[in-house]
Amino acid sequence: MSTYKPLADILRPSKFSDFVGQKHLLDTDKPIGKALIDNQLHSMILWGPSGVGKTTLARIICGQMGAHFEQMSAVLDGVKELRNIIKHAELYKQNDTSTILFVDEIHRFNKAQQDGFLPHIESGLITLIGATTENPSFEINSALLSRSRVYILKKLSHEELEIIALRAMKEQNMSFESDGSLPLIIENSDGDARRLINIIEQLANTSGKKLTNKDVIKILQKKLSIFDKGGDIFYQQLSAFHKSVRGSSPDGALYWMARMIVSGCDPKVIARRLLAIASEDIGNADPRALQITINAWDVYERVGDKEGNRAIAQAAVFCACAPKSNAVYKAFNSAIEAANETNDLEVPVHLRNSPTKLLKELGYGKDYRYAHDEPGAISKGQTYFPEEMGEKIYYEPTDRGLEIKIKEKLVQLRSEL
């Protein structure tokens, strides 16, 4: 009984001469290519979009170096799997064989989990190759980054995708009746070789060997599970999620969150957007939104996708149901604008710090009134802006949520100053 093997695995190259793309890294005078020629392999982070060959590249590097290859997925694996890998690496080291550990989606490991690699990298027991679609500066901890080099992989060009497509079609014994079919498939693959191969395989399985434009369009119109991170669909769905929360629709928020999750979006992208919403769209109307969202992100980091996604969903519902205010957002933007226009104005003397005798003699801090020594802890009549500006009002609380109380308090305070 034969075992099914995906076309993408069948076509996976095993040597650099068959690898398509990333010449800016792999040519003999480029960073990775030169390191392999000089036998100076080092730990690295491969940063790039999906389907550009990160896993394949790691395997080819391992084969060229004659090393033992181990692989982990940050989605599926954890400390237990790492311990087993380290045991294997120690056994191979006894036979003078080095170990390359490839970690897929390394950005999904939390900071503590990432620290688990450090002693084994430093001892030389493993060479780490991490793959990520996220900016390593934000998602990889500084200790691990300092021990690795970051290489940026580029989205595959139309010409590079055409090479891969022709290989896939040859393997499937396929051809097109029209010259316009292949460009259409390539355009819909959006630089992702895996997606391209999957489309061709699906065409071969459902439409036969001689394909028309009608066959291609029919397949492309089917609901393929794609989340083109960085592309139009990504921003449209994230925008719909944001606007649902802002518009106080918990149901809409849950729907668009679910759409992103099932299509492969990293839940931390949603958590980051919720933090922005909690500040920008809710603000002081309900300050709990900010903390609840941070807590949800923390839960995700601690327990992973399944339970963590529920915590983020809980935060999304809370934020959607919370009273809304962009008063702080607007006030801060106004303050930034004013700061840009008046950045040459000096700090008033009474507001300046005077930690030394000389500065006191120059009058720094003179006539400043310490609010806690004043009735009600309010120093009435004291000014807080450069003299040339006069007193300004930027923050205007709304009549929603906690800002109702804040507004009442500010009306009282501003009338007394």
C-alpha cells in the first residue's frame, strides 16, 4: 500500500544547485554561501514570508555540512522535545558529528523558552537555525539574537516562481491549453512557493492533465485557507477586527478574530492590535481594558494557542463592550503638534529641578509650590507651560464610562487654577 506524499515534499530540493531564490544570501560571495565555503557555520535566524524556502534551506545547509539534523516546531513542541534533541546531539558529538537544530516559527516560543537554547549554543553542542515570519527585533530575545545572525529572505519573484511551477507541472505531467493560465496561478501564489505547488497539485487532482483557463479560475475561486501576512487580505481583516471592537460589536470582533486565527495569523498580532485599541479607542473611559489585554497576552505566552486564544477572545469581547473614548488619543496628538511647533521654548524657572547649589543660586525651582503642601493637594494659580504659550487644554474627557467622573473632577480643578 503506497503512502501519499505531498507534491511540495517531492519537489523539495536537496542541494543548492536546485534551490530557487535567495541569491543575495547563497551566492559564493554572499553571507551564507561564503560561510559554508569557509566551513564557518554559525547560528542564524532566517526571517522572511511563508513559502520562500526557510525549512528547505536549513536542510540543505545541514546536508552540505555533514551534520545531524533535528527539527522543532514552536507550535507543537516544547521543553520535553528539546531535552530529547539535546540527548541525541550529545550522542552524535561522541562520534564527532555536529547537530543543526532547525526551529520553525521560533517567534512563537516565549522568552523563557528561547533562553533554553542558549547554553547549548554557547557550548557548541548545537547550531541553531530559527525560522520566523516576525521581526526578530520584537519577537526574539536579545540574548539569543546576540548569538545569532539574522538573514532576511525575500519573497520569490515571478521568474523564480515560474521555474518552480514548471518543475511541478512536469512532475504531474500537466500542461495548459492557454499561455495565460500559468501567470494567473503565479499571481495568486503571492510569492509563496508552497502555495503555488499546492494550487498545481490541486489542479492535477481535480481537473486532469490538460488544463484550461476555466479550470484554473475555478480552483482559484475556491476558498483556499490563506492569510497573506503583510498583504491586502491581512490588513483588511485586521481593519475589520479593529472597527468591530471600536464599534462595540463583540460578535463582529469574534468573527474577524476567528477568520484570522483559522487562516494562520499569529494570535500575538491580534493581542498587539487590542492593546492599541485599549489605549486609542477606550482610553480612560475604562482603563481596565489595557490591563485585561496585557493579561490575555500573558496567558497566551504561558499556556499556548488553544487556551491562550480564548483569553485574547475574552479581552476582545471586553474591549468591544467597554465605553469608548479617544480623548487621550486626540489630546496626545495635539500635544505632539504643539511640541513640534514650540520645541525651542525654555522650561519655566519655577518648574526646573535644582539638585546643586549653583542651580539654586541661579533661581531654578524658585517659587515652585509643592502640591502636597497645598489645601486639597492643589497649588492654585501655578502654571505648567512655557510663559510664551500660556495655559493650554488638550484633554477633553467624554461623557462615557469613567471619563464622566474624570470630566467632573477636571471641571472643578480647571476652575480653581
